[in-house]
Amino acid sequence: MVMRVIKRRIGCSWTIIAGLFVVISSAWSGAPPSDDAVTGYALNHLMVQPGNQDFRRVFLGVTLWQGGRELEGSPAVVGIGSPLLVEIQWETNTADTAEPAVEVGFLSHNNRFVRSLESEPLPAADEADAPRPGAVSWSRRQLDLGPVLGEYSGLGYLVFYRPLPGPDITRREALEYAPVFIEALPRRRTVSTNEYGRFFPEDHVSLDTSVRLGHGAEAVLHLDDPLEAHGGLGLISSFGYGSEPQGEAVAVLEFLRDGELLHDETLRAGVHTARADYDFNPDSQNHEKISIIESTEADYLSTRGTPFMRHKYVTILNPERLAAADSLRIRSRSPVILEIHDLVLTD
């Protein structure tokens, strides 16, 4: 069965509040004040050159570009098909027009998923774009979103900050948090098929797909043919970067035909999926561990200081009107990162 993948997003509405961020003592200890109070424009942040109090440089803000157009809105929707360009604006009162040391990172909305991003300087469009003292100056960079794409989707923040003087290279000052919405990037399945025979009938059909869904994200899996010959759907999944109580909704799986909703199933913690590193501290988990289809050794130790296994879980759904569906839509309903490792059609 051939499958096409369509990416969509859930609309978000945010109240924009201006403000200055305080100095943070490490690379990622700071975070936006709350989900509904996010700074998304220039902070006019004053940067003073050490040892020269007459030197003033003002960070004015950033503009994001992708696919030849400026990304507007808050959050700005970042697609997966073309590079992300960032224009950094600043102003200085001296002839020192060197670009300020501004680094870029990514934070998930709950400050759990954290990545540093590399950037590549781009040449100025023309001579008039060159930095000039006493006027607005800017530089353009291409961001490498590789550490984020496929690993996270949904609401997050590009964080622009500068290193602070001193021997501690981890001390940084946040200049701006730019809200962004990262589209989901479906991939091939991320689970071995060796144990499929224990859970699924011989004539099962793997959709050979995986996707990671963060806060507010969704993915639509379009099937070329309706699911006429199948009455069940195997779901192989796990979640991380947080936890949910027993029975709490993690995501909603919707069965569609011609874009219309036929039926939906709520995927719940401890019922249809569970935390991947459940055994990191099993005594503290607030949901149950369900059937395991695959386990791999974690690359870190448990709270007891011992090696442990990370798990992928399996459940089989038998939803109504499954045969009429020609696409599946998965919507995140939790701050955790849900990973769908594969979907399997069964009788």
C-alpha cells in the first residue's frame, strides 16, 4: 500500500507582551514567562562593550524568512521544505560596525527539548546593506534546523542570545524569544518488525511511517486506497520529555474520508501508550506500563545509577467505520513529545 504524507498544523493564538529578559546563568536556564505571554518582536536590548561605557549597541530584533517570503504571525510557521533564514538587526553609536556576537538555540514550549543551532552567514544583498554607524545594521544567516526537524514538531521558540564576558562560557544573556511552530516531519518506521508476528496476524500491513509530535502538532497520513480489507489498527508508540497521569489524553487519532471526520480515538497514557524511559525511575511513574514490542538500552543511567531499557509499546484499535477511511490524522493533546514508531493494518 502506497502512502502519501500531508503536513498541517493546529492554529495558535498568542497575546504579545513586550519586555526585557534578565541575564541567565547558563545556556538554557531561561524561558518565556508563560505560554500565553510570549515576546515575539524586538526587545531594543542594550548591549554595552566591556571596558568602554561610551560604546552602545542596541539589539533591535530579528526577522525570519523561508521560501523567499517573510514569516509573519506569532508563532511563525516553519515548514520543512526549504532553509530558514534569519535577519538580525542592531544599531551602534560608533564606527565599530562588526556584527554582535548573537547565537541561536531552540526551546520547546515547556523548556524540556533544547537544541543549539548552527548558522551560516550570508552575503549582503548589496553594498547598501553593509553595517553603518548611527543607522540600523543587519546581517543575514541561514539556520541549520537539522537538530530540530524530525525530532520535534509543534510550538517552540528560537532563542537569540549573546555570550557574557568572563571565564564561564555558559553564561548567556537572552535577547529575544521568537515563537515558531515547527511542522511535523514523517519518516520511515523507527521500530524493528522482528516481533510483529507476536502481535499481528500474518497478513498485516505496515504503513512504514513514524512521526514525532510536540505541543499542538499534527500529521495527516493519506492512504491511496480506503482501508476496506482491514478491521483493526496497530499503534506502536511511546512518549518522552514529560509524563501524563493514567488515562490522560496524549493525542487524538482521527479517521477521515475526503477530509471529513468519520471517527476518532483518544490515545491515553497507560492505556494506548506509555513513557519510553519508564524504568528510569519506575517508582515515580504516574501511569501504567503497557505491552512492550521492542526495548533498547538507554544511553544514560537510571536514578539508581544502573543501566535500563527504553521501550516501545503496542496497542490494537478496532474503531468504527475504519474500512471507509482514506486518511489518518494524529493530533497532539499533551505537552509531551509523542513518537509514533509505526502504524499497522490488521484484520
